[in-house]
Amino acid sequence: MKVVLNWGRRYSLWVFNFGLACCAIEFIAASMARHDFIRLGVIPFAPGPRQADLMVVSGTVTDKMAPAVKRLYEQMPEPKYVISFGACSNCGGPYWDSYSVTKGVDQIIPVDVYVPGCPPRPEALLQGVLKLQEKIAAESTADRYGKPAAPARPGAAQLSSGLVAPPPAPGASTGGGGNGQGEGTR
């Protein structure tokens, strides 16, 4: 049953394109005849977020646009996936130092696949779609929709492993000849 469900999800991705800048042109090129990502089972333009499985965020996400991106993501039905397409949506791109640019769309919504580049080529989007399809094929419905198991309580040894020992308390003997500045306090 898992194989059939994942096969259906994998090859019937309706895309909601959230094109904000020049990367959107590369997205459009990926849906045209030369690259034709419809052959991969990706239907390029869903009528709206309520009919879409996949959101492709392409371009610079500003702080003013961030609530709209989040609202449209929340309107998508489960299961839903996100591809961050281009340097601007991945980390802010060349505008990362601006006061109004969100430093990556992953600060707003969960991202499944990152496609690097400025601007990324249509072939890179095709590769990102293939990576997402591999992720969908390996997905378990129990993991996605089932209740997560209660995590086991870590022991004291696990909690303290890898930590640096605290410095000795003031006034405590260090067991050596002092710190080289004499035995008194200053």
C-alpha cells in the first residue's frame, strides 16, 4: 500500500509557483518544451494553493512578503512539499545584508529541497524535482501521519558527555602551585 501511495504522490505533483524575482523566469523555462518537467509528473501551474502539493519559492523573500508565503503554505493540503529555488530564497542571496530581506525561506516554512544558483538553471530545478521524488518514494505514511514515539529520557552520562568541565569555584584549591601571580588575592 505504501508503494502505491508514494508512487501516486511522486508522479502527480501539482506545483504552486511563488515567483518573486528573476528565478521565476528559470522556473517558467523548466516548464517549457525544451526541459518539459511535465514528463516527470510535475503539473506546473495549480489553480491555487488548495489544489497544490508542491510550492516552489523562487526569488527574494522580503520580510513584508513572508506572512503571505506562510499563509499560502498553510492553505496547501497535506502532504505538501517545498522547493527553495535559487540563492535568494535559500539564504537571501546578494541581498542577504538588507534590513528587509528574510535570510532564507526556511525561517518561515519547512523546506524539503534546496536548489542553489543565482539564477539557477532549469536543469537544476529538474534535479531538485528528482531529489524530491526520491524523498517522497522513501517516505512512510506512519512517520508522516502517525503519532511520534515518546523519546527516551537521556541519562546523566549522555547529558554531560562532550561538555567542558566547569571552572573551579573561586577560593577553591587548584591543587597546583597557584597561578603564578602569588598566593594572595589582589
